[in-house]
Amino acid sequence: MKRAGLFTYPWDFADEGVDDLVARIRGLGITRVLVASVYHAGYFLHPHNPRRKTHLLEDGVAYFHPDDKFYADSSIKPIVAKMSAEQDWFGVICERAVAAGLAVSAWNVCLHNTRLGLLHPEATIHNAYGDSYPHAMSPAHPAARAYVRAVVTDIARNYPLASVLLEAPNYRKRAHGGAWVTGHHHEREGVYLRPLEQALLDVSFNEADVEQATQAGIDVEVLRSAVRAHLDKYFDEAPMEPVGLPETLDQFRDAAPALAEYEDHFAGAEQSLLAEILEIVRPEGVKLEAGVSPSSDWVVSGGYGLSPDEMSAQLADLRRQLRPHQELNYGVRMGFNNPRPEYGFAMASEQDTCDVAAAVAESGADEILFYNYGEAPRRSVEWIRAALVRCGM
């Protein structure tokens, strides 16, 4: 295993002192720190922060100082966080960390941004009824793509980065949360939705998606009508489940073949955006860190909630998908020492942490990524040191 990374937030450094936290991270054996450059909303518990135990984030803000020349052709522009208005915290952290021998990567949230989505609803995902999902911009929309390209160009050229890690460069779902992340928007559903209905509400009918897919020969309007007819009947029959409707996504695809073609459009929009970003970072000597894609220099994945054996199996599958030039970075989640079943396996001891790190190293990952410094318990962070020693780092 070549590297060990740690996810961090700019306020971790601001609250603890940049030099003190850099030294602490180096002392753990970490070789790379991933720092949020643009981040979404959240209301976080920080159990070992010396200044505060909870933190309500500003939504969708940048922690670096944008260079205006890169946004001349972008109608969507980053909004600087209040904490970074006077001081470029991202830049300060990069400078001090690199000087201390740590590699630095920008942990950059791309299309998941409610603040920008509310300002630019035309660029967001719209469902079959025309409702905007403000937290989710469409990878197909020209303005959303121009914004992501501009941000990546800005940080890749102006900061000493090893990589840009892209979070959310793809289509987002209607629901904002997950099993272990409470939705910041307090999503509520008074009607039970099966996985099929959830998926149909996720389908993007943004004007750019519709136009591009229609030009490619996909009958999007027939598909939209089929989606609405299905959901209308489902809602009308609630709380009973209607008889005669498809029950799974595969069954719906059989009934509406245009959905599979439309899904190919979505995949193409995502992959073409990554290819464009690769062409931006490559001349700067910066790696593109993203999911499984031909454009990724470093493929990043994670085993949050998986046991060491399950991680090993997942890593073996991921290794088979890599291209010869690609490296594999694998994230593990610290904390949750008293987990609920939906959280899955937790690294609840030093031994657990060592076992996880060993499984990641022995399965051929190039880097283990610990998620994340500010939200994990203090003891979980301290266990990193022993885990990396066990891996020979």
C-alpha cells in the first residue's frame, strides 16, 4: 500500500490550529490529506473539536478564493464561505501541509449543491412532473458542466494539489439522505414508495437531458408519459398497492424500453464530463480521482459498513475493473462504536481498525482513506497509527 489518506474539513484546521493539526495528522502516519474545497449542507457532530461540538454548515459554499478569470464563461459561480471571506483557508492548509511533507487533495463536491440549484433551477434535475430537485444539478446541462469545469480548473492551477477528488459528479437522487446520513432537507413521504417508484421519481427530465436524448433518437416524451401514468396510478390507489403495474425496475424497462436508452444517455453525460475534467487536470500534473471510469487516474471507492472479509471481496472485484494505468484508493469509515444494524460493521476497537487496514492492504489497494477526521471519535482517529504500522507504513 503506497499511501494513507485522511478526509478533513477546513474548519477542523481553523478550530485546532493549522500547524497543530498538520503535525497531529503526520504523527498518525498519514501521507495525504483530503480537504473540502466545495462542500454541501450538513449539521455535524464534532466529538473532539476544541471549539464546538456541533456545526451547521453553510450550504454549497467554496472554502478557497475563486479566481474570476476562470468563471467568465460560467453563469454559475462558486459562493465563498463566510469563514473564508477574509482568509483563503483552503490555500493556507495546502501551503502548510505541503511544507510539512503531506500531499494535499481537493475534496470537491460538484453537482450536489442546493444553494446553487435554487439560484439556477434551470440546471437542476426535474422529475416527470417538472418539479426541480434543487440539491441536484444535471451533468448534461451546459451551465452545470461549465461550473464544474471552471472550479476544477481554478483549484488545479492555483493550489499545490496531488489530485482532485470529485464527489457527486453524477446524477443525484430525489432523496437527499441515506441509511446513516439524515437528509438535511428533512424529506418526508406520507406514501410508501417501493424501490421502483423511488427510481422513477429519480429520473431526470431536465430540458438538456430531454433535448440531448431526443436528438439521439430516444422518445423521451413517450417515456415521460409512461412514468407519470405509473406514478399517478400508484398515488391514486395509495395506501393500497395497485394491481397490474410493474413491480420492479426491470419490469418497467420491459414495458417502456425507452428507459434503458435514456439511462445510456445519463451514463454518457457522466462519463463525458469526467473526460473533460481529465483534460483540465492532466496538464497541471494533478490526478483525477473519481469512481470507476476510464477517465480516473485514481479510482476511489469505499466499504462503509462492510466487514474486512466483505471489503476484501469488493476490492478483488474493483481490481479486476482497473485499467493498467489506474490506482485504487479505498475509503473506510471510522466511528459508530455502538452501531445500529443499518450501519453495518463498525471499527469499534483498535483491533477492528487494524483488521480493516490489513484487509485493504492485502487486497491490493494502493491507498486507504480514513473518513473522516472531524466527525470520528478521538480514539478512532488515534487507532489509525497502529493500523498503519501493522501495514508496514
